[in-house]
Amino acid sequence: MIKFILVQNRQGKTRLSKWYSPYDDDEKVRLRGEVHRLIAPRDQKYQSNFVEFRNDKIVYRRYAGLFFCVCVDSNDNELAYLEAIHLFVEVLDAFFQNVCELDLVFSFYKVYAILDEVFLAGEIEETSKQVVLDRLDYLEKLE
Amino acid sequence: MSGHYNLKALIKAIRSCKTLADERAVIQKESAAVRTSFKEEDSFTRYNNIAKLLYIHMLGYPAHFGQIECLKLVASPRFADKRLGYLGIMLLLDENQEVLTLVTNSLKNDMNHSNMYAVGLALCTFANISSEEMSRDLANEIEKLLGSSNTYIRKKAALCALRIIRRVPDLMDHFITKAKMLIQDRNHGVLLAGITLITEMCEIDEKVCDEFRKATGYLVKHLKNLVTTGYSAEHDVLGITDPFLQVKILRLLRLLGRGDPASSEIMNDILAQVATNTDSTKNVGNSILYETVLTVLEIEADSGLRVMAINILGKFLSNRDNNIRYVALNTLNKVVSIDTNAVQRHRNTILDCLRDGDISIRRRALELSYALVNEGNVRVMIRELLSFLEVADNEFKLGMTTQICLAAERFAPNKRWQIDTVLRVLKLAGNYVREEILAAFIRLTCHTPELQFYTAQRLYAALSNDLSQESLTLAAVWIIGEFGDVLLQGGTIDDGEEVKQVTDTDLIDLLNLVLSSPYTNTLIRQFVLTALSKLSVRFKELSTPQQSHNQDRIAEILAGFSSNLELEIQQRAVEFSNLFGLNDVKLGVLERMPPPEIRATIMGTVSERKPVGSTRTDKDTVVDLIGDDLTSPTNGNLPSSSSGPSTQDLLADIFGGGSSDLGGGGITSPTIQQNGKSTSAAADIMSLFDSTPTPTAPSTSASRSPAISPGLSSGGGAGSLFDLVTPSNSTPQPVVQQQQIQPQPPKSNLQSYTAYEKNGLKITLTPKVAPTQPGLIQILARFQNTTGEIIGGVNFQVAVPKTQQLQMQAMSSSDISAGSTETQQMRIHAPAGAAIRLRMRISYNQSGQNVTDQQDFSGFPADLTGSK
């Protein structure tokens, strides 16, 4: 299962953090820092998208200036989580029509809503982009 | 004091801040404003305030005073309020906080809400943050919602159930029946969530697994549908239908098929189908193939399928994508212990990965390479690993040296190879060698008397070339000290290489150089001091030509350290200096150590697999930041930091071993060694005597044994007569020789045995055993020509049983002129207690006739090699 999801930019500013396991606040600050220091300097071309981290591993993918990182159990299928990250990004892209970092800043609460439609309780919840987008449209109309 | 107009205004204000201090000021002001506003209990501004507060929280500032306000927002009838309220709860609370109990009621209400989206919000919040207590309280609600007709709710409820059984496994029974229904669901989202739930159940409880085995058929059918149906717009990812669902099903199949041949049989076909039909050009396809491989390897699959799985991994290894190679190596690492042969086939590809650009791939390839070493391929593999060691990242070296040496110990085809391997490791990465490995190497050398000269010679040469490798220096210094005599005696190296004869002065020079080298450290100095002291004894035993001068040098060096600031060194220097004066005690204390007990080198598993980052959970952030930076380098420092106790052990060994022997053989041994006409010195004497016109019987044995040995006396009157003459011949010899003869013991154990006597050629063998090396027998063969004419082209060959080893030096001359004697030295290494049996073949030319003879000899006393 996913322990946490972090979206950070290259400077290490966290744009989204979702914790599926309980961590206290200091621990969260520490994890953000550690993950950033671990991921940011990695080579895009010559290194894999997986890093062992504590007793788990981090699967990450970089889109423009943003790192999407998920921390998963060490026996989980890394390749599948890499696809899952991409699915999430595709949904974001479709929802915001060409998503950029600023969308995540100004509409952070929407990003959380999208995340909750794709991942729940640390597992993938829905794999159909269309189902997620329809749902989000409807929720938007309700407000 | 009022805050910003709305969230957007706040975000803009914060973003326009130039410095962190400005940002902090803006946020503090805003937080204060929000706090004041909360006190007014205004339900219209609450939404706005919470939105702002959540943004502030996201930037890492405190926002916990908003928790209760979120609860109030959730209770609002407005959907937008509810949504933000639940978001706030998910962000500001977690399962460990007590405020959470206050949410239970709201959740319960909303789970029964008429609006399915409100129900969805409640389920979502529950699934993400529910505590154990909340799980118990709301389990019934979730169970009910699992049966909902709405797919959106069913899917979320399934994941809520997952959360419940993770927190309270006892509640699993509530959901088993419903979960079975989920397997048959047609909606992908529900099916996905349901399979995730069942997977978790099966992982928690093996018995539940049996329950779900009956559903294997359904899962296989689902998988078949996904694989065979063509394009489906809704769930297509790059031409593959719902890879996520496929992966989940494969994972559940793995649990169901594990240890159960019946259900494994049901899934065999579909697994083969997935393995062959999935497109492997993209990550999506590979994620499915990867999961398939894992499943095949874990269930009771037929062998064909297993081979197919390993071959998929083999194909992964040559994939250009780093990620694919990474998972392949990771998986092979898991498989290698189960199915080594299948993995062996991909050995070359794995070795290629040692040169990958990605360090984590190199690390895994290395790990896998260790596992692949066996008796059959040890030479090839170790050669590859050694060549990688030359270029390896420093962080790998410690593990590599350990693994290479352990593998060499386990699988070595012979001792020589093992010693060569360790020597190479010491040369290449002498600063990254564990103490245990060094100890094992020294143990090995002590137990391999036949290679002690070779090892000492190689270490001497290596150390002369490179003083910078700590472990090499330590090993060389120790071996030179302990086996200095062997080194000085000279010998041959099998491969016919030219061996440069080392002199005692060379050894002292080298050790002196080590002491003055910039790489030297306290430990090395301690080793050198001990080695020097041992050498002084070895020199004395050998009576080396320069010995008086060198003894002075040693004393001088020791004295130089007697005021060293390092306590341990000072103590050693002073103690050794004092010991230097006590001649009797010194010989006993510093005599050769008994070979340590042989045992396999044991150490904790050395793994390249280390978790990155700290695993600490304490709250001190500052300490942790420092701690993080320190964690990695400490690995490299291991050998030096742990070297403290070893030196003490070593000292204890030396003194402990010495003192116990003092009363017995300890004192006698050096004196007996005095008569050792050890090769170089003996050869000198021989040549001197040979040059004298009188045909001399070997002077040494005669002069040393007042009672003429039976072998010689039976050799005829001439022989014994000359024997008696020889002492007078030796009188005009230079002083050095006098010194040599002087300390001779009154009684000698040297005895000659006649091994061959025919056609006027008599061969006698004089065995000699040094008590310090009971397994090593030096034999001097003497060829006496008692005829009146020359015996030419003498060729003397000797064979020993397989358990023993033989080294022969060249004969002093292959032509024996009339009445003269020629000699030949040989050495036999035999296990203690073994009887020495020789098979000799001798050929020579006498008066134009070629004679070849073969003869066996076993006339040595049985206790020659010591008692068993």
C-alpha cells in the first residue's frame, strides 16, 4: 500500500502531501526534507525511478519541474505504481486543461479532491480517467 | 485587524513576499485574524477561514486550532461546507488524535445521508484516517454500504472495509460474504477495490485464503477477458486494458496459488497466456509481465512456466529502461536462492550490469553476483568481481572484499588460488577490508606451510610497491615478522618465476620504511614493533650474515618508540626493548605462534541492500539532520573503528601462547633450530667445502654429531675417515662460520639414511625437522661416488604420496667426479604424524652406460613428522 504521496518542486517546496499512515508533524517535515534530498539530485537519464527509503521504497516521476513521489511497501510492484502516478497526472492535466504548478497552488483543495478519487486508503481506487473526470465535474456543479 | 479578502488574495499576498521573514509575518497576521474570526462563530466566514487555514497548514505552519471549526463545517447542510470540512479533517487530523472521536458521529450521519456524494465524502474520510476505535464503531455502516447498489459507494466502501481490517483484523468476518460478491462485480472500480480487499484478507489470515480459493475460476475469467478483449476506451492504457486491475488480479492469484497445486493448475494457462501475449515494449506491459513473473515463481507452477518466467527476467536485464533492469535484478535476487541454475544462465548479462550507469543497478547486480558464485564458476566469477573491484564505488568495496574473500574461502579450488585471491583483494582495496577477513587470511597462511614462502614473498613484493593499503600493510608486516625465517631461507615458486632473494637487511629496511610512511597509523606501528621483535629472534635462529648489525638496528628502532606519545606503542616498545636483553626468555616468547584453530569465517550478512535515510523516529529535528549526514560515511570507517580490540587480542595471543610453552618446548626449540643448516647458509658452507681439494663428506653432520651416524659408518671406511678429517678443514674458515658452529648443541638429532647403493653410487638422505614447523621436513640428499671414475648426467627424481608436498632444488652438480660428493636439497610438507615414503627414480651415466633405477624408501623414523 501507499504510505504517503508527495508532490514537490525542484526547490523542495511541497505542493501536495497526503499521508495514509499516521506521522506526527515533525516527522512529516523530516520526511519531506529527506525525500526531496533523495530524489532531486538523481539523474533523469541514468537512474531508475525507484529509491529504497527506510524500509520502503519511493517510486517517483518528474513532470517538468515537479516530482511526484509515492512511498510504497518494498514488495509492491514499482512499475505499476509508476503507471498510477502517470494516471493521476493525466487526470490532473485533463481537469485543469494543461496543468501547471500554479494550478496546484491556487486550487490545492481541488487537487486533494482529485487525489481522493484516484487513490483511497493507500490503494488505487479508480483506473478509468473518464469515471474520475465525470465525478469531479459533478462535484464542481454541486458547489 | 482583518485578514485577506479570500483564499486567492492570501495566496497572492504570500507569493509576493520577497523573504521568508515577510512570509512568516503575513502568515502570522493571517492566522491571528482567522483565530479571531473563529471566535465570532460566524458560519458565513467559516468556509473562507478554513480554506485559508488549510493553505497555511500546507506551507507547514501550525493550524491545529482549526480542527474544531472543521467539525462544525462538516455539520453544515451545505455540500461545499461539508466537502471543505472533511478535507480539513483529513489534513489536520490523523488516527492518533483524540479529537477524531468527535468526527465519528458526523461520519455516521453522513454515511446514511440521502445524497450519495455526501456518503462518498464520509467514506473517503473514513478510509483515509479512521482509527481502530472508529473502525469498530462504524464497521456495521460499512458492511451495509458494501451492498449498496451504487458502484461509486460500493467501491469506496470496499476500501473502507480494507482500512477496518488493517486496523482491527478481528472484524474480518463481517466482510467475507460481501467480499465474495465483489469478485463477481462487473464494474472495474468495484472489482479493483474488492480484489484489493480480498488480497489484504488473504495476507492477514491463511485460513481465509482457502475460502477464496473457490473463486480462482472467476479471477481467471476476469483476467482472460482483460487480455483477450480488444480496445476498450474506458480503461485503455497504451493498448492494454486496465493494467492496474490485471496486476491486482495477478497478485491475488499469487496468494491463492501459493502452496496449493489445485488452484495453481487452474491458473497455469492464463499465466502462460499473459506472459506470451503482453506487449513488452512499454512500461505498462512490463508492469504486468513483472507481476506475472512474481506470481509464477511463487505458485506451484509447472517447470516450463517457471523457465519462461526466468527468461522474461533475463530479457528485462537487457532492456534499455533502467527501471526494468532494476526490477529484474531485484526479482532475480529473490529467486536466486530457490532456482540458482535458471539464474546462472543469465550470469553474463548480470555481470554486464556491474558496469551500469545507475548505482542502484550496480548494487543489485553485485548482490546477485555474490549469490551466483559456486564451485563450478568460482574462478570466472571472482575474476570478474576482482576486475570490478578496481573500478567499484568506494561504498561497495568493504562489502566486496568481504564477499570475495568469503567466496574464496568456501569454493577455492586450491590453497594457492585462495591466497592469490586474497592477496589481490588486499592490493586492490586494502583500505576496505574487514578485520575478520584479515584474520582469516593470516590463519590460512599459518595453516599452509607449503605456501608460506610464496605468501611472504608476494606480500613483501606488494608492500615494497605500495604502502598505502592498510590491510595489505598489516598482513605483510605480520607475515614478515612471523615467517621472516621462511622468507630468508628462500625457496621456489611453482610457476618458475624468478625469485629475488631477500636479505635480513631488506626486511628491516622495508619495515623502517613502513614506519616512516605517511599512511602509517597507530595500529600499523604496533604491528611493526611486534614484527621487528620477532625478526630479531628469527635472525638469530638463522644466524644471518648481517645479524649483529641488524640486531642493533632493531634495538635502535624499538628504543626510538619508547617515549612515544601513544600509550600502547610506548608500552610495546619498552617491553620489547627489555625483552631484548633477556635472551632466554625472548626466544621462547617470540617463537612462532601455534597455528590458530581453523574455522570458517563467520560474520553478519553483508548486504548492499541498506535502507536509505534515517529510520529514527525521535523528534529532535536538528540532531536528525546531522545524523542523516553521518549515517553513510560511518559505513566506510568500520575497519578502523573496530580495530581497537584486535590488537589486544593479538598481544594476548603472543604472550599467552608464549608463556604456556615456556616451560616445555619453548626454550628448547630455538636451540635445536640452531643446527638448522637452513638452505642459504648451508649451501654456502657446502660450496666452501666442495672447493677444497679433499673429497669431504658433508661437514655439518659430522661436526655436529660426535657419534657417527650408522648410515655413514656403513657407507664404507673412506666415508667415515673423511668425516673425521673434516673438522680440521673447517678451522681456517672465516669468523662468521665460527659463530655458526659455536652455539651448536651438544647433541644433534641429525641422522643419515642410506637410500640407494649401487654401481658405486651411494645416496644418503639426512632429514631435518624444525620443531617450530613440525610438518616441514628438510632433506639433504648426498650423492657419493665411491668408484674411480666419473658418474655423469645424474638425475634424481622423487615422488611423495598425494597428501604430502615436495619441493626440490637443483643438484649441486649433475656430474659426480670420482670419490667426490654432490648434494641436493628437498623439502617435504607432510601432515603431522604421516609416514614419509619416497619413490625415487635415479638415472645416471656410468662408463658409457645409461643406468635407470627406481626404488622406494621409507626408512625414516615414524615419529619424524611429530606425533599425531
